[in-house]
Amino acid sequence: MDHFVINGGSRLCGRLTVKGSKNATLPLMAAALLTDRPVMLQDVPDLADIRNMVGLLSELGCKVDFSPATSLDAAGGTMLLHATDESQSHARYEIVRTMRASICALGPMLAKRGFARISMPGGCAIGDRPVDLHLRGLAALGAEIQLHQGDIVARVPGGKGGRLRGARIFLGGPSGSTVLGTANVMSAAALAEGQTIIESAACEPEVVDVAKLLNAMGARIRGAGSPRIIIDGVESLGGAEHRVIPDRIEAGTYMCASAMTNGDITLDNCPMDALMAASDAFERIGLIVAPETGPAAAGRDPMRQTVRVTSARALSPVELTTQPHPGFPTDLQAQIMALLCLADGNSIITERIYPERFLHVAELSRMGAKIVRQGSTAVITGVRKLVGAPVMASDLRASACLVLAGLAAEGTTIVNRVYHLDRGYEQMEERLRALGASIERVREKQAAPAGETVAV
Ligand code: EPU
């Protein structure tokens, strides 16, 4: 298990290209199971989770040819997916337990093959994370679903050649909608007979990106990005080429890094349109997030902007609550908490998506942070400085938060278990070093603990 050694205090300055979105790429890859024609994805990030998904799809009869980006400045690599063999439709426990997002193969496989068997994902470090809404949605489309020895076994009545039936489906749950559940049901409904209306659909930009690919494959989907998605089912889908949206969480993480080191960084390929709540919070804290203006910026896609991030010397405290999109994203909660540790006063963060997603609090406290947690709320009292310490990463975003704290802290921080980080941040240490950080990866022989469900 590798660890990072960070000597804090360096100002981050320079330029960075935001990589393609991990959480869009995973369901986009699964969508290739909906067709027997090739699907080409551009800007695919090279991450542990993406490689796990390659492994899963290969087992499910989909050939995957991935050429990762060769330069730090590229937004990602190219991936060609081609589902050629439908005889193996079982996503085994050994794979699913390493990556919960395997569940996004369920809808596509079921709709195209009439059958899917997929190990039921367990909880992970950030919460229980049920999949009941995915199953309810697919059942409403007519799927017969049973649990057998820990596997979800789903069938279309009539088997191969049979079709799901369009339906009106409500996908709201106790914490809002479900992102991968919406992608699953929308993908399955694309091949259903008749019209499907998903009410309380997730509005996340990753859902919009999946709808965009599906439409390029011949689907008829309207309303993605709003709480009501209307899908007119078609008989078959073809191949397509698609460029993955940039990763809003990666962008937000580097914005925090800039502010925590009093830095000055410019992000290219930055999805500002998907970062409204985050940039609102950043501006209240004292960051200056300035999209490029002038002739070069005219007509630029709001999802692919160039922005310069600087900050006021004194950071202000804020109150914020994580919410489904377009609210403040849970996947940036840990990183903004690290930033607020350095604000001038008391901040309050309430976590509404995963009320237990606070494993980073105890580790930040080891670095001198003052945080009191009560249930799903944390009160952060800003301190003058954080101090380096050995800390333990527990999940992807908590790891990023500890790296940020280490960059700002006085002295040396050792972040253990960075395999969590490798799931969602491509070459983070090299990219931070290119911006002026003092950060090294120390490689160790021992692998990540076998079978631990660490996935996002
Ligand atoms: N939920 C249910 N029932 C369901 C599904 C979800 O109650 O059937 C609840 C969850 O327990 C949670 C909330 O609904 O409280 C939202 O869960 P959602 O299904 O939207 O999460 P997800 O689709 O499994 C994706 C991202 C997560 C991100 C969440 C929320 C991927 C691969 N993962 O998960 O990303 O936190 O949406 O935005 O897209 C990360 O990148 O660090 C990460 C955890």
C-alpha cells in the first residue's frame, strides 16, 4: 500500500487540465452493453475504478481497448468498447466487491440480453448505500427480480428477444434521487417498448452525459438534467463516439488546493456549468474563480472553460449543506472541510446524502483542526495553521481532503493508504508537483487489502 509524503507550505501556481469524469465514464462504459456495435469514448481518465470496470466488462463479453493519455496535460485517453459475446451475464462478487459502480451494468445487460445476474453491492466506508431504487425502477419496467445467494437475478419476461415495457417511475428516495439508479433505469428504458417517464430523476451532469451518449446511439431521451426524463423506447441501439465531460469533483478539489496554499492556478477544461453551488460557496469563502473572458473565450462550451483560481488572504467561514445536484455535492464535502479549517471563524457543514461521511474529521483533528461533529453536522472552527502528521485515508474523497491539508500544513504529512485516491484522481502527486507542491509517493509491495469494499 503506497503512501504520500508531503512537505507542506509550498504555494501552488500554474496550469492544469481537468480530466474526464470518473463518475460519468463508469455508466458510459456500461452503456456499451446496450449494442453489438462499437462505442468509442474520448477523455477517459486512467484510474483504478476505470480499470476495474474494464475487467468487469471483459468478463461480460465486451472487448475493451483502452489507450490512456500519454501526457499530464491531456484530459484523458481513448477507449473502444465492443460487446461481442452475450453468453456471460454474471457480474461476480469478486469484482463487484471491489467496485460498487458495477451495478451500472445491470440495466444495460438486462435490457439487451433479457437476463442479468449481478452480485448485490454491499455498503462501503461512506454508508450503507442500498440499491432498492434501482431494483424498483427496473421492476416497474417489467423485470422479474429475485435475490439468489447474494446476487440480484433479473429477467425480462420472455427472456432474450423479450422487451421491457415503458412505465411511469418515481425514483425519489430518503436522500433525494439516485445517480446510478437513474442511469440504470434510463439505459434499460431506452430499449423498452413504449414510453417511460422517470419522475424525481437525478439531475447530475453525469446523467446528462449518459443520455447524450444514448441519444447518439439512437435512443430517444428528453429532459435529462431535469427531475423528469422522458424516454421513448427503440428496438435497437447502434455504435457512437462520445467525449466524456470533465470531472467537476476533480476541478473543485484543485480549486480547494489552490486556496489552501494561497495559490494561483488556472484550470483548463473546467466544467463551470456543473459547479454552480461549489463556486458560490468558494466565492463566499474568498476564492476568486474567474472564467477567462475576451475573444478566446467567446462561444466556449460552459462545461469546458478556462478559469483562474486565486484567493483573498483571509478566508471567511460559511454554512453549507450537501444536496443532490444542483446543490453542493457530497463528493466535495471533505475537501471543502479541509479548506474551512483555515477560515477565520466557525463554519457549519451538514451532510444530507451520506450522514456518516465524516471519517476525515478525526484525521484532520490529528493535524490540529478544530472540528466538532454532531450527527450529520460538523462545526469547524478555523485555526491559524494545520500541522503535519501521519494520517490514514479511509475513502476516496477523505483521502483528497488529507492531501489538501498536508499541502497547507506546517511540516511533514504522511498520507497512508493512497490506493483510495488512485480510484478517482489520476496521477495526483505528479500533477500537484507540477504546480510546485513537495509531494512524493513511496511505493510499497503490499497490495490493498483483499476484498475490502472501498469503491465509489
Ligand atoms: N440511495 C437509496 N437507494 C438507492 C440508491 C441510493 O436510498 O437505491 C441513497 C444513497 O444511500 C444515498 C443517496 O440515495 O444516500 C444517493 O445515492 P446515489 O444512488 O445517488 O449514489 P450512487 O449513484 O451510488 C454516485 C457517485 C458517488 C456520489 C453519489 C451522490 C458514482 C460511481 N458514484 O453514487 O460518488 O457520492 O452518486 O452524488 O457515480 C465519489 O465519487 O466519491 C462517490 C462516492
